[in-house]
Amino acid sequence: MASFDVIFIGGGPAGYVGAIRSAQLGMSVAVVERDGLGGTCVLWGCIPAKALLESASLATRVSHAKDFGITVGDVKLDFGVAMKRSRAVSTQNSKGVEYLFKKNKITWIKGNGRITGKNSVTVTVDGKEEKHEAKKAVVISTGSKVKGLPQIGLDLNKSTVISSDEALILETAPKTMAIIGAGAVGCEFADVFTAFGTQVTLIEVLPGILPLEDADCGAELARSFKKRKIDVLSAAKISDVKVGKSSVTMSVEIAGKKQSLEVEKVLVAAGRAPCIEDIGIKELGVQLTDRGFIKINERMETSAKGIYAIGDVAGPPMLAHKGQREGVVFAEFLAGEKHVHPVNYGNIPNATYCHPEVASIGMTEAQVKEKKIDYKVGKFPFSASGRARTSGETEGFVKIIRDAKYGEILGAHIIGAHATELIHELAVARENEFTVEEVDLAIHAHPTLSEAIAQAALDSLGKVLDA
């Protein structure tokens, strides 16, 4: 038996960041991870998907090269090469986490972990069991997993009905694909496969795509997708699913009208479920939320003493950066640090990396209305931005929702080029309680895309200059 101060079960963004911070604070740390370090984000999610999206973006921009005075020969798209690069980037990131573990003297135990007592973790390695002691804490950071839609006949078979996991190892792009679920994952893969020649049908049961984002952003993205010949079907019902060896057929009903659809592959992107099976939490009486996630308090403590949970397994938003912050906060509380800043769950940015990108912070306009808050909206289109015109990326806008009386930034929503980078000015502003007036007082360089943020702030005050 090896003894550590803290043992993390799961080496994804929450687990590896929590482990590194714990080690920095002087604790002895082990991480149990059966796959490569980095978890879903590095191996099967954020990193490889964004690498593919870069390939998709380059393919799209090359097709418009003539507009910039550059004539190229015949452009050949090779999805297999893009995929190979994607996997290489993923592996490189995972190796980077390994390096950080060695640097911080963190022990990586390769195997399946199970909590077998308040201070005990049993790890199965090559069929053999090892017991390890966690003197201060056991942290569950097992993340989440993809799920199919068996209720409508779309069980994942890894052949014609696939998840994002299988989509990230396809050697060729199919001719036709239906993507079920138009959240961030669905929209990103719609972008990728369309860029490589797949005819994509994007199907969403709710009234609009990107249903967690502000409705204006979802509507703008739907318009952009339709320009790219993506068939966007919202408020849709799927029935009569027949899964074959080389294709899938189904009926899709919209506003009472049914249409038949046959595709080579169906990508199910309709959510994820927490990985809580066979890790020993039931035996220890760890409480779950109504939605099946592990229930925690602001210190990341579960209902069982000495057992903590962070990341996707502890509930939405199921985002890598949320889990990373939880890992840091857990470590600092456990180490007895003074003035630990709890996770501000109301100020976690959302980011969708399709083209145009979508990013947001705070409340949507619908949520503000629901709370009956008196508000004003400021909006600035990238079509009026000098920098956006120079790059030929004029789709989208910045939208800021402010409190009518004091100018507090209630929510901010950006759709357009580099939206996922631009949103952080507003994340910092909200975290420090800056008003829209204070955003405007910060002089923004010209010409930049960031000027659109200042102009949207001015527009919310009725003072916009450039539109």
C-alpha cells in the first residue's frame, strides 16, 4: 500500500489541475487514470475537435482565397490527414500533462479506481488489485461520457450510429450525415464535416440551435449554416428509425409535416452523462442531485466525509474550465489557504468553436426577462467593424445586456470571428463588477475586433459612434 495526502480518481481537466495545485501546496498526490492523462478534453473532446475545426476553417478560407488576390490550384481535401493531425495534437497535449506530473512529483497510477473506504482507494491494474491510502482526501474527477438515444432507436453502434468519440477517429468523411442535437458539440461537428464535403443535416428538438445560448446568436448561426448548405431542422421530432449496416433511415417531423431522411452516419450529440458507476460512491452513501450528478458544496465536499467531487461528475456546466477552477478551489480549501475565492458559477464563459464562433457570459435576454429585471440591450454588428472587413469576417455581432439603472453587465453574447477569445474582456469586467461605462472608458486599439465590445457597450447607453 502506498500512502498519499490526496488521491484523484480521473485525470481529466478537473483532476489533473487539482492534482497540480495540490502538489504546489505541498501535498503528496496520486492520480488514478486508466487512459492517457488529460481526460475527455485532451483525448476525445476539446483539443482534437478544435484541431479539426482549424482544418475546417483553413479549408473554408482557401476556397475564398481569390477574393484576397490569391489564386490557388485545385484544392484537395483529405479528412484522413486532418484527423491524423488532430490525434497528434491530442497526444502532444497528453504528454504535456505527463511532463507536469513529473515536474510536480505527482504519481500516475494507471488503472481503474474504486473508493473502498474513507481513506482507501483500490486500483485494478492488469487484473490485479492495489490498495492505496489517501490521508486527507479522495477526489472523484471521473468526468462524463457520451450517451445514445435508445428511446428513439439510436443506440450507439460505433458504425452507422456514432458519438463524438467515434467521429474523432473516422478516416474519411461520409457523404451524408445527420447530427442529432444542435448544442455546442453538434454545431462544431456540423462545421467540420461540411468543410470536408459531407452533406450535413443538423436536427434539434428545441425551437432553435444552440438552445443554451441567447436566441439572437442561435438565429444568426442558423442563417450562417444555411448559407453553407447545412440543412438545419429545429423543433423536430424523429421517428421510424431503421439502423442498417451501411446507412440509417428515419422520419423527421416539423410543424406536423414529415420528411424521410437517409444518411450514411448519424452522430448523436444530445448530451453527456456523469461517470459514477463502479467507483464505490453508493456504498459510502454519497448523495446525488435530482439529475444524477454528485452533490457538492462550495468546498467541493460530498455528503461523505473525506470524499470530494469536481468537474463534469459534479454537475453542469460541463465545461473543462469549470472543472479546472473547481480543482484549484478544492486544493486551496484543503490546504487551509486564507481568502479562497469560491467558484463563481454565474460567471463561467461558454464557447462554441464552429464558424462563426459563439461565446457568452452571464444571462441571456430571455433569462433577464424571466427575472423581470429592467434592462437595456446594446448591439454592434461586425459588418460595421473596420478590422472585420479587412479580414473578410463580417458575420455576427456583439450583444451586451445591462441593468437599466446602474449599468451592471447582466450578460454578453458574441457571434463572429474569434468570439471565444473576445468574450474574456467581458468575463473580467463582470468578475470585477465593471459597468458598461467602465468598459467604454478602456481605450480599445483601432482597428480591432475588440472595438465592437466598446461600441456595444456604448449602444446600450444610446451613444454608439460607429454604426
